[in-house]
Amino acid sequence: DSRSDVPRMTRAARAFLESLDSDQREAATFALDAEERSRFHFIPIEMFERGGVMLKEMTPEQRTRAEDLLRAGLSQKGYMTAEQIMELEDVLLAMEGGQRFARDRDEYLVSIFGTPTEGASWGWRFEGHHLSLHFTIVEGSVAVASPAFLGTNPAEVREGPQRGRRPLADREDVARRLVRSFDDAQRASAIIDVDAPRDIFTGNAPDVDPLEPSGLSIGEMNGRQRTVVMELIDVYLSIMSAEIADHRLQRLLDSDVERLTFA
């Protein structure tokens, strides 16, 4: 049950709002049905303006409370991953010399939708370059932790103080291990294109049709491969707090797992 997450998020969101001055509070808050809530992206803020209050505009206390809210929705692993993604802005700044974008690790915004109170429906968002996390609470229970996007650039830091850092290494490594375990027939089903897509198939569209089912289904995998698939699913689920992850896993297990595909 994800209900035990909600009081923690509610307290954190209220503490965050209480720490803001009136102008900041106005910038940070939206109605639950506001159009802003369905706007999301994972590109730099210079390319896609967002509503909310930015970390760089916060006092140290306000920032601590924003971080407490982020911690409330994520696991320790998820929080550390988010921190590493934000720190990569420093690497991009060093690589590009500020020629393209500001590449500022403080250009992330917090937004609250509705009023965070017990038993109420409300939501919150933490977003910036390569990080887009949205949580919706319906009548006191976490209903959706989506969209939830984590990206990384560079995927691996090759030089400098952060050399060797790979914030999303787990998903890449587990997925490669799975692909390497396939026989020729399985590989022919699983590899649907020799070229990787340039970007997310559905981009940041608020309404998307389900993708055509493609790839290799779990029903066509052997026991060892199924174990690796569940490990890969766990990599994604374990970013969220334990209660949210358990809730999502249970929904998955209650569905027809055999029909899930890997491509």
C-alpha cells in the first residue's frame, strides 16, 4: 500500500510551501487541473520554460525543504541518482564551456498542484534537464508516479573529478546482460532496429497511444532470462520509494506478465 508515502510527502510539501515568501509561493503553486500540470519535458530550461520555483532562487532552508520533498517520493538510490544527474550539469559546462546552455545544477524547479492536505487530491513536480518526476495523490493515496524520466549526458564521464561516473549504469548493464543471453531466434525477435532511436518515441506528448507490441515476450524466455527481466524491471521501480515501488510491482504481477515484451 502506497498510503504511508502520502503523509510524508504531504508534510514535506507543506513545509516547503511554508518556507517560501509570498511571491515564491505564487510561482510554485497551481490548481490541480491547471494546464501546467500536463506540461513536462526533460530538455534544458532554456528550450522549455517551466513554472515553479528554481533551486537557485531558494534560500538554504528552502532548498533543504525542497530536497526533503524529493526524498519523500524517491528511494535512497533514486535520490542519489537524481543528485548525480543534476551534478552532470557541471561536467557538461566543463565540456561545452557554456557555449550552448547555462548547464547549471541549480536550474531545477519544484511545483505544487492543488493543496497538500491529508485525504486530499494534489500533486507535485521536480523537473529540469534530464530529470522529470511527477507525483499525483488522489484522495490521500498515491495514484500515479508518472511521467518519471531520468536521463544522463554524458552516459559515462570519461575524464575529470567525476571520471567513471555512470548514473544509469544499472539499467544499461542489466539490459545488455539480458540481450547477450538470447539465442539467435530470440535475438531476431528482440532487436527490432539496428539503429537506436534519436530520442524518446513519444517525446513529451501529454496524450500517447500505446506503442505497438514488439520484441520478445517474457513467455518466450527461459527461467534464467525471466529472472534478469524482473531484475531490469526492479531497476526502474527501485528509483521510487519502497511503497510506490511495491504498489507498481503488484499491479504488474496482477497483469498478464507473460505478454510483457522486451525490445
